[in-house]
Amino acid sequence: MVVASLRDSLKLSRRRASLVCFVLLLALGLPSALSYTPLKASLMGLKVLDFMDLFFGSLGLILCATLISLAIGWSPCISLLWEEALRGLQDQVAWVVPKVVFKGRGTSVAGVHPSFKPT
């Protein structure tokens, strides 16, 4: 799918598009793979894999959940759907869900994580 998209958008041959995908995936995946080897690749005092888990697994999920709940709760186009399908729940999604997401994961948002050790 990615190779076909690169071929269409950049007018690359299949071989060249595959090579571009390979190089990008290698560049993105190699640091996390090297974090538990004798090289011990780290970023901000954390092993790269742990840093990626903290950033994407904790902070990224909070941000995405908040943005989705705000988009659904405040979108003017969705208001008709809310009236018909979920009467009364729009206020909860618009006001309660973002608060619950931030309060429930507040330690991660504040940067306090059990594996985080400032240097």
C-alpha cells in the first residue's frame, strides 16, 4: 500500500519506492532495536524503546483521545447525529471525557513516569 502510494505520488519505479520504504523503516526502527543491545541507545536518559513507549503509548494516546472527544463533542456537523442517536451524551463527551482522560493520566502528562529518571 505504501509502495503503491509512493509510486503514484512521486512517480517512482517499484524497486525505488520499495527501497525508499526500506530505508525509512530501517531509520525509524533501528534506534529502538539498539536500545537493549550493548550499544544501549538512549534518548533523554531513557532507552529509545522506553522513550517511544512513554511518548506514543502514554502521551500520544492521551492527546489523540482528547482530540477525538473534542472533535466529536464540539463539531457542528455532528450535532444532528448527537440529537438523534445519543441524546444527552454530547455534554458528557464535550466536558467530561477530556477531564477524565487528563485526570486519569495526569502523571504521564506532567512528565512523571516510573521509568523517568532525570539526569
